[in-house]
Amino acid sequence: MNNLSKWQRELVSFKGIKSTFIIEGNINDLYFIPDNSELIFDKLDETLNHIFNSNGDEYELVFCDPLFGFSDPLNHGRVSEIVERFRETAKKQREETQSFACGSSGDNLSEIIRAAITKRDTSESKPIAVVVNFASRFISCPDNLSGGEVKMFLNLLYASKNAKRVGANIKTLLLVVDKFNDIPAWFYLNNPNVRTISIPNPDRTVREWFIDNYFSIIDKNKFINMTEGMKLLEIDELRRLHQKSGMSEISDIVSVYKFGSKENKWDAIKIAANFSGEMEERVKGQKEAIEKIARIIKRSVVGFSGMQHSGGENKPRGILFLAGPTGTGKTEIVKTVAKILFGDEKALVRFDMSEYNAEHADQKLFGAPPGYIGYDQGGQLTNAVKSNPFSVLLFDEIEKAHSTIMDKFLQILEDGRMTDGQGNTVHFSETLIFFTSNAGISEEIYDEHGHITGRKPLVPPGTAYDDIQRAVESALKVKFKPEVLNRIGKNIIVFNYITEGATAEILEKQLREIIQIIARKNKISVTVEELAKKYLLQKCLEDEARENGGRGIGNVVESEFLNPLAEFIFDSKVENAVTVSFAHGTIIFGGN
């Protein structure tokens, strides 16, 4: 008993007491069956048979499914006899005005099951346990049943509530489904006869037993960690892949299984020791944030992320949460990291999370479940990672996403994997994940109709960095569940408002790039005098511009410099040069 998994112990405890079990979760795997002489792993049918015929109990197991009707997968030889016996009973139960058609349709099967569970037979020496595999496949939608589907589950409900006892035990109905809500809720809600049992993926102990029994692995501990979250059937496939390929390195075998190739792009990454300088060149005024990011990136490149946790090899290469004022370079820094690591900003896969704020928006990311529109297309996120497992993922403005999406992310952050709507396992263990958020910095303003009309700052420009950090961290604790923040840990990096010195650098850079483009495209040289630059800088330092960070600087440059410059060149038909000066409180353009 102690060697059984939790779900098996639960089933043992309640067999003979509950008339009905609904079994969900990892239903298509191998399971440990205790034996006095050896370790045995077998499929669910055999495992259920063992459980219902252990500890002195003896049950007659009957199996059925939507494809074959009643079957005898264990070759007991009595299933057909039992079915025929109760088929006759089912005939007598039908109303005289209804005809009985032999076959394996859901309502006919359910009538026989009802008869088997609710009627006593003088020839019975053992209680019957009917296992209905793929029970949810008898119906198209649990919330919209046809007449025949309703009749089928009413028969099963009647059987659940009126099961007969044989000796000390009760006749039992077991429904095997992918998820509990794949069958109508009215079948199990407020039904005290039902016990729901969820089968998880095998835990570390079971995986260790399986690996000990079937593998000859030198570094067993590493292999157990790398198979965290995998099913025993998948681990057995790793064994076959190992035999076929001849590869001896564990990480190579697992990499081929997960990604189709043993080549790991992270192993080939060579970055300069001072790569933080490149980030500082593109993002001004965030030296402290950049230093923190650089430390985490170094840890990711050498593969040390998650080492302090069990199963750390399966977690993403790195998880960073960038928070703080808008326009301060959070998105830009992620683009820079992608370029530094993989040589191309296109290695960045960006998701604007404001587009995923609807109730079922998680289906866009992870794929719609079977039977729903878009099921065949998969999920935008899972498709992207399947096509390129070695990538940088950016979830911009994550606070705007629907709460169900963060619940989904928990599995990715913890286990480094996600099962998409089509049932495929997508591995995130080689991705670098960034979240960005403006939470705690400002809040939206609504009109009387509930429409957003603007934003007001909660933390104005000029606030001390420590106060900004406290405001952001407080807002994140309100917005996100503790289990999400716990998985991110100390990797929350708060950006500061752009300082006066950084503002001057950004302004100078934008002006220089504009002047270079005009010289190249229009063959016109532009000279900006110092007084004009000082005026533009003063405008950029006003609160309205500072609240929008780099975007605010760009807005000032556009309205105060670029637009009037374009108008001057067009109206004055300038061909060679323009001088930009400042006098009498305004920008002045001159040229020839």
C-alpha cells in the first residue's frame, strides 16, 4: 500500500464504498503496480484490475469504449457472458413502445451498464466494476447534449445512485476522461456517490523506480531531474532513442527528444565580457537595471538558472520581470539582449498582452481545445516556441493580460513546459522569458461611460528611485498572485525615470540620427545650434514629456523640431543647408 501513488491509494481507500469514480489527468501512461518479486509498470486497464483485485477483494472488471463497445482487453474470457446476461435485463427495462437495437451506441451501452450496476443476478459471486474508457467521447459537448446523449448519462446517473452491493463491496462505475468538465457537470455535482480522482504525471520517486528498472544510466540523478514533468511512456521512448542513436550524453538524448536536435544554440553563444556596454549604448540612464540584467544573462548563458531548485534543468534559461515608468527602455533592452545572444533581433518573439485581456484569450496563446474554433491552428505562443525553441520571449505590459493567462504561465515558469490545445508538450527550457509592466506608476482615467480618457501618474517624475521601487513592488503584489511572484523571485528589475543627463543623451542621439537621414536622403545638411538644443532639452524635461520617457522625448523632437523643419524645407525650397537656432522664445530655421 505504501508503494502506491497517491491516486492509487485514494482509489484503494474508497473502492467498495463509492459506487462511482471519475478518473482524469494522465490517463494514457504507464503506472506502477506493486509486486512481491519485481517492479511492474503497466497501462491503466491492468492497473485498475490490480487495484480492484487486491487486499482480499475480488471484482469482475468489464471494459467499454465508444469505438468497440464492450471488450475484454485483459482476456478474462467472461466479459461477453456478463454483457449478454445484462443485455437481456436491459431489454426488459425498456419501455414496451421502444425498440432495442443491438450495437455499441452510447444509449444502448449505458442501458446495459445500468442493468449491470443496479440489478442483482443469482449467478454473481463477485461485484462488477464497469470501466468506461474515453467516456467524454460519447458526447460532442458537455454543455449541449443531444437527446440520446442526455439519455446515456441519465442511465449512468441512475446506475451511480442505485448501485447494488455484493457482499461487503458495491458494484462500481469508473469513467475515464481527460478532464472532469469533459462530461456534464450535473452528473457529478451534488452526487455523494461520486469520487473524482486526478492522475498526475509521475513524481520523482516513480520516475526513479522506472529508470532503475529499465535504464542503465551513469548520472541517474541528472536524468531524473531532466525528465521532470514527463510521462513514463515518454521516458521509455527516451530509452529507445538512446538505444537507436547510440548517444551517451544524457543532455543530448533529452535535447533530441524535446527539440529534434542535440545542437543547443546556448552552447554556441559567445558574448563579450563587457556586453552591458552595448545595452547602455542603446538604453540611456538605466545603469543599475542593466547591471542586474547582465548578471542574469550571464547565469543563463552558462546554464546555471534554476540550479537551486529540484528539476532546475527543465526551467526556462532565465525569467526577468522589467517594471517601471513607460518609455524608459524596457522593450528596447529586450531587443538588445536578443541581438547580443543570437545575433538578430528577430530571435525576439514579442506579445502585446493588451491584446489578450478577454476571458478566453489564453486560447490564442496556447491553442483552442478540441471541438472549438481554431483548434487545428494551435496557439501563437506554443507554435512560436515549437518552431524555434531557442528564443527570447517578451510579454509586454503583462498586467493587462487576463488573469487566466498568468495561471497558465505558472506551469511554464515552474516546469518549463506547456501542453497546447492539441495535446502536444511544448518545452520552454531553452527560452529566455521577459515580462514588462507599468503597474504602480500610473493609473487609467475613465469617463462617466467607462471609457479610458487618459492616465494620471501615481509616481511623478523626480521621485527617488527607492520610492519608485517600493511603489512598483507594492502594485505587483496586488496585481499578481504570490505563486507567480515567488517563481520570478528576485528577478524583478525596476527601471527609473530618465534622468536629466540621460535625457540630454537621448535627445542628442535622436537629433544626430535625423540629421544623418536628411543628409543621406535629401542631400541637405542640418546644423542645430546650442541654444536650440537647450530649448529642446528644456521641453523634454517638462513633466508631461518625462512621464512618457523616451517616447516623450520623441514627441518633443517631432513637434518642436522635425515637423517645422520639414515645413520650412518644403515651403522655402531649401536645397543645400539648414541652420536651426533659437531666439525670442522660439526655434528659428534658416537656409539656402
